[in-house]
Amino acid sequence: MRDLVSVHVSGNLPIRSRALPFADRVEIRLGNAFPVALLVDRAAIDRHLDAIVSSRIALETATSRPEEG
């Protein structure tokens, strides 16, 4: 069984990123006291962006629908 780590990203959570050209990836750090680092290979950056954009569109679509009932 695989473990899952959940990180709640809120509007006031510090997010910093930096390129790691020697490793051909970027590091995205979330938080201050106990930061979580997300390492994204160059080949996966666009897939990651697409997932965020499509999730945002789905969220906006779901919240803009009139209530059924």
C-alpha cells in the first residue's frame, strides 16, 4: 500500500521556486517552518501546469453552475 502526503496550499502559504539547471528540474518550496519541496523535471513542467489549469477550470465551472433541486 502506498502512503499519501497531503499538503494544504492556501492563499497565504509562502511558495518559492528556483531552477536547478544542473539537474534539469525546478524546485517548488511550500511553507516556512516545515517546508515541503516539490521537484519537477523539465519534461513534466507542462503536464504539471496543464493539471493545475484544468483543475482550476473544473472548479470554476462547478461553482458557476446554478443549484439543482
